[in-house]
Amino acid sequence: MTATPLFPIRRHRYGQFRVLLWIALLAINPVWAGVFEEGDTLMLQAAPGVIHFNPSDEHTDYSWLVGLEWQSSSRWVVGGSYLNNSFNQKCEYLYFGKSWPLDFVSDSTLFQNMYFKLTGGLLLGYKEPYEDKIPFNHDGVAPGLVPSLGYQYGDFNVQLNLLGGAGIMFTFGYNILK
């Protein structure tokens, strides 16, 4: 007897990535301008790699991430990322969360655009033989929680993302609504 997968969409590995791409293309179209409110952002994000706390020979030479994240004027966020994980498997992270400005460092001009963000959601794609590398993984689906420290400069941002006990990832973003 075969088990029914928890999320059958996994058979269409690139489905979420195509959805993210279409959302980005539609967001650029002026027809969709009325969908977003003043103060909203739609960040196109990328990360060139991961810095592991404990590097291993099992790790791929090149991990990367591309993603799209909408942030409301009230700082709630919803997003999705398509990534090549540390074990050369294509994965997705679908999430929601919130961002908070770090007002206590706003006295300094250099740090006045810093923020803390916490996202949580589903991490899809860690399969055999690496399914045990992330906690609570079941058939390639696991919960994810990513705290981030970021800096916003105009339409650009850079974030330092903590990937559990595994490592850190720097992401770079650009607001495509502007």
C-alpha cells in the first residue's frame, strides 16, 4: 500500500516558482496598480549562497535563492522563495510574518532604516537522503521559521537571515512597485 503524499503539488516541482514569476510580471504592469496600497512593497529577492556554521563535504558548492515578498504598509509580509538547498535539492519556502523597525537604533543616521523580521511557513523539498537535516520533515514538507535582521535603503534592502542552527544567508532585494 502506498502512502498518499501530504502535498500532491510536489509532483509539479517548478509550479510555485512559475507562480512567483507571474506575480512579479503582473505587479510591474500598471493595470495592477490599484491592487496595492500606498506604502506597500513588493520585493524581488535573491541570495548568492549560504554560510554554514559547520561546513560538510555533503554541502553543494552553490546554494542560491530567488523570491518575491509583499509587505503591507502595516508591515505584515507574505512571500515565497525558490531555492537550491545545501544538498543541491530544489526547494520552496512559502511564508507569512511581520517586520518591525528597530527604533532604538534610530538615533543614529546610519542605522535608522534597520528592521527585524520574523517569518514562518512551509519548507518544501528536503527529500531522501537528506530528509533528516531539518526537523519535523514529513515527505518533503516541514515547518520553517526564519528570523532576519535587515537594512532598507530606498527601494533596496539587504537582510541577514538565520537558518536555524545550520547557517546564515544574506538576501538582497529590490522593490519592483516603484
